[in-house]
Amino acid sequence: MSEEILINVTPRETRLALIENGLLQEIYLERRSRSGYVGDIYLGKVVRVMPGMEAAFVDIGLERAAFLHSADIAPIGADGLEVRDGGETIDINTLLREGQLIVVQVAKDPIGTKGARLTTHLTLPSRHLVFLPRNLHIGISQRLENEEERNRLQALLEQCLLAESMQDRGGFIIRTAAEGASENELLEDIRFLRKLWAAVERRIGKSKDIRVLYRDLPLYLRAVRDLITPGIEKIRVDAQEAFDEISGFIQDFIPDFRDRLELYSGERPIFDLYGIDDEIDKALGRQVKLKSGGDLIIDQTEAMTTIDVNTGAFLGTKSHAETVLKTNLEAATSIARQLRIRNLGGIIILDFIDMDDPEHQRQVLRTLIKALEKDHARTMVTGISELGLVEMTRKRTRESLGQILCSACPVCEGRARLKTPETICYEIFREIVRVARVYENDELMVLASQVVVDRLLDEESSTLADLEVLTGKTIRFQVEPMYTQEQYDVVLF
């Protein structure tokens, strides 16, 4: 499988695309005006404790106060390590008080109207390891499936910690990217993370108010740290400064990848060359066409995302059951890709075309789960329910592609529906009757959009004539070019 990373850097925005076999699989965006906060560490101030929610709101200097649940708070002992509570729930009032300064890390970015989600379980990532400065836990990524390699890395890490006298000075998690790593590479990461945490501790000691203690790397360096695997054949960057930074990072941490980094200097923009912008535009629509002729309809709401599978124009050449199976199998693969491109998270409901054959159901589920294995976000899939639905979750730590690039329509306010001109006309009739009963003026003026006024004077003209007789008032009309289809006013004239 051929994989590439494309990085487009401009003064205001960085965009990164992960390509597999020529197809876009994931897109990452970071804008200077609203860059992500996940991984950043802050000294925050508790502004409100909510005993009923077992949580608190913490001011970390962002637009909205961030949310900290008691489950994400670990008391710190005299040794600077987290105190184990035996799994018992601790009353939030014993953990926090209003006005208290507290060191927290952003676990989830602000999404929609919700503030950032915080934790006190601090982590600092490097290329091969994640450092837990307040925890002695030693773990390894579940994505590393080879048991022999897992055992080798765990033994190697323990050996490195012994050599560095760090057995009781924090914990570590071995990352998926550590597969094949040498003792020297792990030692370099341990030393780097140790120095990084020492710098954060110095900032904590000097700080008396809300401030940033640690900010994660820019997007293009995070991508090199987190996304590069042996399968990545090329990393193409279109900006010299970013290229130089990435080159230095690779030289320090993954020198074997030096030959895979390339500065793109072609005349055509790099995303145009690979058709990425067209793919992004498609990912903002509701409908996704399948090669078979079927389609997916994707609707994202505050509570969940629903994906409906339709056969469309595909009739197949065999039985109806085979046609449905083929469409559902193609849809399962496409759904996994769309979840990654759109970065859809939370609860997701998949409505595949109904299948009576249990073996066909198992095939579709296996295909879906197999396709989701490539996803960097954690997913969980249930079986097909009695209603023929598949429920799944995908970890959400940042806004979806649509939330980053789009805002609610000012005309329909995000409903994706407009009242018809006929409906607005009937609303105007009711408003005329209401105003006529309250005021004694002889004339009323209706202000509305062109399409509504046209209907009032055409299809609804006989109703208007009856209304003038009923109210005893003359009704005039004026088109307001700036009014939307649903806007109108009935005023005294």
C-alpha cells in the first residue's frame, strides 16, 4: 500500500493530507486564528464548582471556560505523583475550590458551544514514547499486535529507565511508532521528555496566574511525529521554512526517513496536483456517490451522526440479496474513509440496506471493522440491531471538517429547510388580522421578500381581497430586497 503525506503551508493556514493509493484518507487543518489546543498544558483557575455534575469549569484563557470532570482529576501527593484512590469516587468539593489554581491539559478541543475538555492526568509525547510525569504506569500501544515485538520493547524500556535512574520518576507508554526502535532511540526520547517536563515544572513554579505552560508542536511537526510509519513513501512540503523544521526533526528522531522528505516547488499548488480541494468540497456535502451507483447520505447533528445507505440506480446482475450485499460492502469501506476525511466523532448510526442472510450481515460487519483498522482515532462497533442499524463510536478530540470550514446558514439557521412562500403568506394573513384588531389605522403595509410579495399578489390575491373586507383596511405591499424568504413585517401606514 502506497502512502504519502502532503503538507501545504501558508502564513494563515496549514493543511495536511494523508494519501493512500492515490486517495485522500485524512485531512488536517490548523489556522493561526483558531489552532487546536489538544495536548497544551495550562495553569488554570477554577471559576465554578458543580457538585451536581461532579465537575468544575476552569478558566484557561480561552473564549469559554473549560470543563473538568472529577473522573479526570487525580490528587497529587508530596512526591509529585498521582495518588491512587482505589477506584472510589471522590467528592468534587474535596478536590477543588473556586479560585484555586490548577495545572491541567486539554484532552478535547472546544466543539460547537462546548468548551474544551480538561484532565489533570498530564502526558508529554515524543516520537516513540508518551511520558506520564505524575504516574508510574508503564504501558504499550494496543495497536502493536506482534507479541514478540511488544515484549522486546517493554524489556528495552525497563532497561533504559534503569540506566537513566528513572524507575520512580514518571511512567511511559510505548507508542505504535516505536515498532523496531533501538535502545538509543528510546534513550534519546526519555532524555528529551525529561528535559521538557523539567522546563514545564520551572514554569509552574514561577507562575501565579492563568498562563500556557506547554504548547504542542505545530501541525506539520505533529504529523511527522504521529503519522509517519514505515508505509509512508513520501512527505511533500510546499514551504521552505516548514521543510527546514521538518528536516531537522527527522534528522534528530527518525533519520531513516531523510530521503523520503521532499520540498515541492512545482507551479501548480500541491493540493491541486492531487485533487485534494475537490475531495474536501465533496466531504462537505450530504451525499457520497458509490461506484456501484448507490450512495451514502450523511447527516451530522449535535447529538450524533447518521449515515444512510441507498442502492440508488444500482440493480445488479444477480439476485436482490446479492445486489444489496455488494452495495453494503462497498458502503462499509466508503463509510470508514468518510469518517476519517470528515473527522466525524461521537455516536454514529449506520443504516445499511436490510439484509436477511446472517452471513451477509457478518460479511458487512467484518468489512467495516477491517476498514476501520487504519483509523488513527479509536472506534468501537456493535453488531446489527433488531432494527437493522449498526451503532458505533469514534473518539472525538477536535472539530469535524464541516465545523472547521463551515458555519450555519444565516437564512435557515442550520435547519437545512426554509418555510415555503405559501406558508409565509398564511403567517402574514394571521399577523394582519392580529394587527387590525389592535390598531385603528385605515391602511397596513406588508414588507416581505420578492417571492412572497409575488405570491400574495398572484395566487393569494382573492384571499387578500376577502381579508380587506374582513378587516376594513387597505393593505399595501413593499418588496424588501434584503429580506430572506422567511422575513416579513406588517406595519401601520
